[in-house]
Amino acid sequence: MVPITTPPCDLVTVAEVEAWFQVTQRDRLVVLEGFEWLFSMSPGGMGPLRAFARGLVRDDGRSRWLIEAHTPLWAFANRVADLADAFAEVVEL
């Protein structure tokens, strides 16, 4: 398991997100905590989220991602970055 914890109150950069996908190991489980720090309403604030969606698509299922996100945040992010296309399965609790 590879835990990724985004720092509280600090927007993640596009470069940081792209680095998450540089690992070539197959079948790893990546747990992302702090999904809400992947985007902001500031100019350019959607860049990290879009980089994340692109990375997931390019990963092509080599890694397994476990992400906790509140429903309204997920719905908004999905509209911005088409996350539903990047995930084979989404479980809502």
C-alpha cells in the first residue's frame, strides 16, 4: 500500500500529482487522503485535479486507488475532470 496524504490547507501542485504516477510497479494500492486539496476555485486551481484524472487514465488499471471524498466534492470534481471515466468502479457509502 502506498499512502498519499495531501497537506491540510495546501493545494497540491500539478507536478506533485504527476509524480504520483511515475511509479511503474503494477498492482499497487494507493490510498489518497485529502482529495479536497486537488482543486481550488482560484485561477488555475483545477490543474492538479485534471492532472490526476489524466494520470488515472494513463495508469490504465496498473494501480488500485482508494479515495475518500465527500459526495458534493466528488460530484463537483467529476463535472470538472470526468473522473467517472477514469475509475472502473465508484462505491458510494
